[in-house]
Amino acid sequence: CDLLMFVNTNIHIYLVMNTLFKTNRGKILNHLPKNSLIFLFSAIRKHRNGDQFFPYRQDSSFYYFTGIEQYHSIVLMYKETAEKIKEILFIYNTTEKEITYEGNFLTKKNATEISGINQVEYIDSFELIWKKTMDKEPDIYAFLPDSEIFKDHLFFKGFHETLQKFFP
């Protein structure tokens, strides 16, 4: 009985929280013109020494819109029209070795439950999907830090330079 109550409580918390994150995304999307594209990137892990990292802290804006507390994540929000909005969350697809040393990462199902974003893809597909969206020549809104460390990050390679080249 206690276990059932715990499971029901967690489901209820996910529903309340993902409603909050959906509302937060809706607030910003309502203020954007049609054909607008937003990119938000998770914070990077800060290296300490050797194979050690400082405790992870998610980027506040990324958390506000998604509720996701995992690094190697991206959210893409595309407002084609007021009625047609596409949200895609990209998460990291771990290897068995990473699971052994770092523990489990989010699954697509977990990410949807937390964020309320129905389309969750692995980070490997990010480049293909964002380039297809760019064919529509949207207005772009993105947080692009100048940090050299961030530019060399797993999912950021080439993205910053491509945006600056085609959209100065």
C-alpha cells in the first residue's frame, strides 16, 4: 500500500511539474512571431581534475523551460504559426560503460514525463533535425555563450560556427 501511494505521488508530481514547464514554454512562444525558432542548451559539466567533475548544476533557463537536470541536452522550440508549434527535446544516449561508471541517464519516457515534451530524440539526431528546420528560414533565438570550452562540447561542435556563418 505504501509503495502504491509512493508511485501515485510520483505520477502526480510529474503531471503537476510538466504542466508548469509546458506553461513556461507557452509564455515565451506566445510572445514570438510566427516562424521563430528557439534553441536552449543544457549546462556543461565542469571538469575538476583527472576523471572528476564538480557537482552538476543545470542552466537555470534550460531547467525553467524543461525541468530536465541532465547534461548533454538541447530543447528546440519552433513556432510555425500560432497554432502549429513543434517542441523537441534531445537527450544523451548513454553507453553501457557510462551507465556502469556514472549511473543511469534519462530515458525518452522519463524525459517526456518530466518535461511534458512529447517528441524526445537522442542527441545524435540533433544536427539533421535542426538543419531541416533551418530550411524554413526562421527567426532564431538562442543562448550561444562565447566560452571556448562550450564550443568544443559534444553537441555544440559546428553549431555555433554554422549559425554565425549563415545568420551573422
